[in-house]
Amino acid sequence: MRPAFYALAPGGWRDYVTLLHPPYTLWHLSYVVLGAALAPELAADRLGWTLAAFALAMGVAAHALDELRGRPLQTRIPDALLWALAVASLAGAVAIGALAAAWWTPWLLAFVAFGAFVVPAYNLELFGGRFHNGLWFALAWGGFPALTGYVAQAEAIRAEAVLAAVVATLLSWAQRVLSTPVRAVRRRGLEPSSLKDAPELGLRILSAATVALAVALLVFRWSA
């Protein structure tokens, strides 16, 4: 059984595609779009740079660090290369954030600092795993990108930004709850059942729905 429904056959370039967790990475990048689309003005260049930073931090660095802990995706990528990918990607994300803070608003430095902290703290289970739980996953992978996407555009935090962050946090929390039995089935060799297949189908639907919502918001904003 594959370790994830999106996992390719192990070996070569396929390991790097699997490492990105494509459906989940797109899901969480959609929160950046959700926050940005609610801002009074939507600048494509700001959105692009914000997405690039989160793609590096969440899509590459976080997943590379996660793979170092027990090989949950069963890739054959050497440990040294996983470390290199994680460090380089997180450094790239921090650099983008620092430049964005200099160009747009210094308030982004607080978001950069939080991101640089939470990626290793969550994925390496630092501080005794204190930050590796459902609440921190929901905040870091849901509310945080949504709020950052808004602030990068509006250079302020308003009520709609907070509400969008709450929505993204709750959706990410639901993702964490659904994914727990799925991981048990796929990665621990347990016998699948209809009850445990249902959460995975729910994850696929939620992932597609969130990406579709982000695209719809962009179409709405740029066609208005």
C-alpha cells in the first residue's frame, strides 16, 4: 500500500514529487490566496512572492524535515540532501519575507520570524513535541498563511482577515483530524476498512474544494 494516495512509485525524481505532498501543498497555498483576495487591493506581484515564500517553507522545507523523522513517505532521498533542501528552502523563504518587509511593511517581519520558528519546531517535534499537535498544525498551516496573505496586500490586519484566518484554521484542524486514521491505515500496515477509507475521500474532496475556492476568488477579483 502506498504511504499516501498521491505518492508515486519510490525512486528517482518521483521521490521529490511525492515529497511535496502536492494536494496538501496546494491546499495550504490556497489559504494565502484566500487572505490576499479579501484585501482592498490585490497586487499580483505581492501574491506571487507570498506564494513563493510559503511554497518554499511549507511545500519543501517542512516536508523535507518531516521525511527525516521516520521516512513516512518511504522516499529514498539521502538524509544529507533532505537537510540541504530544508535549510536552503527555509532560508529562501526567510529572504523573500525580509525583502517583502523592507519593500512593503515591516510588520511582515513578525510573520517571517513565526514561520522560521514553527517549521522546524513542528516538523522536528522540538521542545518535547509541544508544538506538534492539532492546534498548532491548524494555526501554522491554516490561519498563518491566510493572515500573511492579507497583510502582504493590505499592510494591516482587519476584521475580514481575522475571520479568514479562523476559517483556514478550522479547515486545517479538520484536515488533521481526518488524516490521522488515514496515516494509520497507509503507513502502519493496518487493514483498511470502509470507515477508514471515508476520511481519505473527505481529504481529497476538501483539498479540491479549497483550491477551487481560491481560484474562484482570484477570477472574481481580477474580472471585476
